[in-house]
Amino acid sequence: MKELTCRGKWIIPGDKKEVYGTLNYTSSEKILDLIEVEGNFSNIMQPGQIIDPILIKGHTEDGKYLTVEGYPLNLKYRGLGYNTAKFNVTKVYYGKYFPNREELNFKKVMVKFYNLREWSCIVGYLEYIRAENTYGASCEVPDPLYLGTFEDFKFYIGMHFDGSFVQNCSFSIDIDFKLIIEHENGDLVNFSKYLDIIKSFEKFLSFSIGSRVYPHEIIGSIPKGEKDAHIDIYLEELHEKPPKKIINSDNMLFNNSHENMESIFTKWFEIEKRLKPIFNLYFSTKKFNMPLAYNFISLCYALESYHRQTRINERLPIDEYNTRVEEIKDVFSMKDSRYKRWLDGKLRGNEPSLADRLRELLKEYLPQWGNNTIHDFSEFVAHNRNGLSHEAALRAENHSEIYHATKKLEILLELCIMEEIGFEKEEILKIFHDKIRLEFEIGV
């Protein structure tokens, strides 16, 4: 994450007077500290008042305009004839002042993600040139690679070379890979929409790589004369450091070299929108240091919800079920009619249980595991899901079993998602061969 520290003059909404202050947007703090605050600003600092984030206009000492979005933390009277105020800053748009959120519109947005280089499989070319005592370099950068279109937005992956000569005539070069998002008609689009799309792509990239991936830089583009102006966007969601885990193509579920990538990419956005609660549960388990019991229960709920939305949600065909219910009610009512109403309530349940749902999915994707093993595992998961839902912590003696059960549930959900986004079962099982062998054949 790029850090930003700047001093300048600031204008608070409802107050025309410029006040002095310093913005620190770093990994350790994200604070706008203002002095000589007066006027209408004190009216928005009433105790207990709930307010929306405020947009503050800034003009730095080096002549840059920017927009800061944040919440007021405190307003203090210093006894020297002026007040001070601090804001908790959530977003910074560096390069332009936007008077309101409705005008936070961009022509396109470029996002740099960690591990995008490894996933994209794009190659550029660098040639060294030496003519007598003159040294130089020529970079051939490929055109942005088209990924796909979703809801009128086009997606590309672009490259940028930035090189310079260092000691001993050696050449140092930085290669940036970035996701480019733009409206297919060139329309200006509000940043809130872009942010939703960025988060969806973050999940797509994380899933395909097999490890959580984060953006670390966002740049917005707005029309300005013949050339577009670039606005640096600072967000709390941006991450400071790259992941420690080394990613290569062997670790990934799939990468950009897949022959059907455009179709897979488009389907991801469609499926992620349709199955949003399921995706949210799955990705919540990928957060750092989440408790094992939480991951186990979350995956249970995710698979249960997935089955409910994509498979027949009845144990018995409805006609057969209704016939059984009526026959049971007739037999029971002959003995004692006092319990007829109670019985009506008890017989209104034809949905599959969690164990039923798991059995169906496992038999569909992993029939080689065997009916008995599938049955025992499904019952184990259902029993422990119910138990852990009411317990404060996981018992130590169950830790190993729950751990391996969680890994199996994770693989099963990933198999389901892979098929949803367009992979054939044969290809999916080939991709997951090592994972399946480790957890379903060798694992406990």
C-alpha cells in the first residue's frame, strides 16, 4: 500500500473558511488532524449523533487537490482561541476535489493485485541496445489482454515497464501488472460500483490461485482535455505488504492460460452474484487465523445453502410425501383426535437434512469414496455441526477429526464452484487429484 503524508489547507462541508492540518494515511494511522476549526463544523459533532462519512476538500502545500472521506473523532478547545479536530480517514482521492459522492465518477479504474503477474501468464520483451558509448533499452509491451465483459464492464490485464540504468551499465526494470476496468460505452461510473467489481475480482483471483489475494494500489481515470487525468485512490482495503507464500502455476487451481478463460471469467461474476451468501461464507474461512470451529460451521452452512439453491429441496416427491402424511394422520386420528393439530405441525417437514445434502453431493462428485464411508462422514459432520453450534469452543480431543472434516468440506465446496463456473467434472477431478488423494484417501 502506498502511504501518503501531506500538509495543507482544508475546507469542511458547511464552512467556507480554510483551516490548516496534516493528513497521515499510513499503515499505522489514517488520521486527518485539523487546527483552527470553527463555524458550522461543531454542529456535526454532537454527542451520540450518527452521521455519514464527510467529504473534505484539501489543497496541499505542493499544489495538489484531493478529497478526504472520513468520520470525525473529536473536537477539542485548546484554550488558545481555536479548536482542533481529528478525522478517522477511510478513503483518499488524490488529484481532484469531488464535492459529493454522486460526482465520484471515473472513466476507468486500474488495480494492482499481488500475484496478478503469476496468474496472468503475460510475457513482455526487453531488448538491450548498445551503440558505441550509448546505452539504451527497448521494451515491447503487449496490448492489454481482454478477459471478459460483465454487466457492461470490460476487463483487461495490462502491463507497464519502468526501467532505469544503474551502476556498471546494468539495467533495472520494474514490471507492473494491473487489472483495467472500464464501461464498454466509455461512460463515467461511480466509484462505489467499481469497488463492488474490484471485490468480486479479488475473490475470483483468490479462488483461482488457491490463496487469499489483495489489491495494493488503485488508480482512477477521469477525462481532462486530450489526455485522461489519473487519481490515486487510497482505501482501507488496500494491503501494505505482499503475501509471504510463493505462488506458481503448480499451486493454482487454474490461471489465465485456460482455453475457456473468457467464459469462466464471465460465469464467475454471474455465479458470485447469484450465490453471494455462499461465497461470503467460503471466503470468510480464508481470513487469517480464523478459529477451526468457525471454519467448520461456515462450510457446513455454505454447502447446505448451496444444495438448497441448486438441487431438489425435497426428500420425497411432493405427491408421495402428502400421501404419506395423510395416511399417518388418518391412522393416528383413529386412536386419539386430541393430538391431531400437534401432529399436523410435526409432519410439515420434507426438506433434506444436512447429512442428506452432503451424501448427495459426495456421491455426485466422489462416488469412489464408497457409500458407507460417505454415509458415516455425512452423519459425523451433521452431528458435530449441531454440537459446535451450541458450544463455546472446540474440544481438544475432536480437533484432528474436525480439522480433516473441514478440509474435506472445503474441497467439496470448491468442486461445486468449479463446475458452476464452467469446468467439466473430468477436468475438475484432474485438477483436484492431489487434494482429493491427500484428504479423502490418505487423510484421517
